[in-house]
Amino acid sequence: MRLLLLGGTEFVGRAVTEEALARGWEVTVFHRGRHAPPEGVTALHGDRLADDGLAALDGGRWDTVVDTWSGAPRAVRDAARAVRADRYVYISSRSVYAFPGGPGMNEDAPVVDGSPDADQEDYARDKRGGELAALEAFGDRALLVRAGLILGPYENIGRLPWWLNRVARGGPVLAPGPRDQGVQYIDVRDLAVWTLDAAERGLGGPCDLASPPAHTTMGGLLEACARATGADADLRWTDPETILAAGVAPWTELPCWLPPGETYDFLQRGDVGRALASGLRCRPVEETVTDTWAWLRFLGGEAPQRPDRPRVGLAPETEARLLAGGLT
């Protein structure tokens, strides 16, 4: 199998590249040259937003393209029109669904507006525009991987690395409740396996890719962090009302966490039946957390950070105030 990765050097692209290499596929990685790709690939360089930025792809032919782009949809449009391939896989996001949704939402739910010709706007519309660009060029030969929260080694957003580093410091840790609140996510390596399997089978159209809603909980996630790091951490479970009353932002200041209720239910209780029926297998949260901690330690504790994403995590002084019972 001849695979072209548009990206391929960080997080999702890196995991897909390594999985393809492990299968013995012939892998070409097209990127800007800012990060070293895995050994064993053919590397092509170019800037998708520059004039003639796709020139390095001229003359190539691939069985499958995997595109992880998150910016201006016109970059997906231009690549999808230019590349010669049998199939096009676009790594999208469940963020394309119209907000708010509801529990049990699946691929049939309403989506936001988007345009394949647009410049960068916001994440949801950019991803929807990228989907439309892939569909415009490849039709039913386009697979739209609508990923949920992605965790695992190589993460350059900072969510799980922040929790691991915070828990590793030990002491009282603000743990956002309820403890049994579900966390619906996908390990980046499980995403890679499913994506390449689906490409081989010729699967097309949209597919929500995340674990079943009850795969783990906030308790399961944070307790796995404590075991992985071996830290003497005291998880102080705090009710959502107290956290929200203090003005703490879910998801960003407390990564991976969303309070229960209708507003966010679609992100933690989505229907992923299509993915499961088509072969998705999700490894235990313990493995995701332990492997991410091992990778983070290999890097000296500091994970890479995407420059186009804000840093996540709760300020120490805010955590201390909440642990002491203060709301202001």
C-alpha cells in the first residue's frame, strides 16, 4: 500500500505514519520541514498555503492520502484537487456538529456551515470546510474521520500531559467531579489503526471516532495518572457547581473535563456505533496514560506545544484558592 501523509510528523500524523510503517506500507510524508519525520519514509517538503506549494507532489501516485490539516479549508481543497490517489482520508473532528447537540448524537446530526474555498475562520468551520473539500474532489472515496478528544503519546495540545505533570507534583489535586463522569476519547494509536484499516476496506463518508461513553471516567483517568507517575497525590473531588461558580473554564483550564448536563452531553455521550461496527478497538485508559507518561519522561517532562493552540491547564493560585474553599 502506498500512503501519502499530508503532515505526518506530529501527534495524529506521526501515529498514522508509524502504524503504516509497522504494516510494511510505502509511506511518503509531505510537510514543511519543521520537524523530523520517522525513519523509513520518503519526505517531501512544501508549504500548502504558498504559491506552487504543492509542487513536490507532482508526478506522484498513491493508494491513499491521509490529511490532518486544521487550518484554512482551501488548503485541503487544493491538495485534494492536485493529488493523484484512489482514496482521501480527512482527519476531521466531532466539533463540526452544530452546538449544542445531545446525548446519543451520531453522524446524522446537523453540522455547522463551512466552505471548501474559505480562509481560516474557526476550528469547527475550518474542519467542516475541509470535509467538503475532500468530498468535492473524491466523493464517496473520501473518508471523514470525525475524531473526539484525542489522547496519547506525541500529544501537542497539552491536555493529558498537563494532568500527568500536575498529578506528578503530588499533594492535594483539584479533581473535577463527579468522579464517575464519563470521558469519551480516542487513543491516537487506536485512531491510526482504525483509519488505516478503514482505508484498506474502502470505507467512505463520515464516521465518529471515539471510545464508547463508559470506556472510562474522570476518576479512572486521574487515578491512572496517579498510578503511572507513582506520585503521592491526594485527589480532592470537587463538585461542578463549585468549579463553575469560581469561573473556571471546562476543557481548557481543566483539560478533558466537561460538567454533566445537556450543554456538553453530546461530547461525552455520543453514539459511536458505526466506528465500533467497523472494527474500532479501544485500549484501556491505563495503557494510554502509562505510555504517555513514559513518552513525556523521555522528553524531560515538557511536551511539544502547537503554536496555533493556547496552553491549557489551571493556574496554581486558582487551584489553591478552590482547594481552600474560596470562590473569588
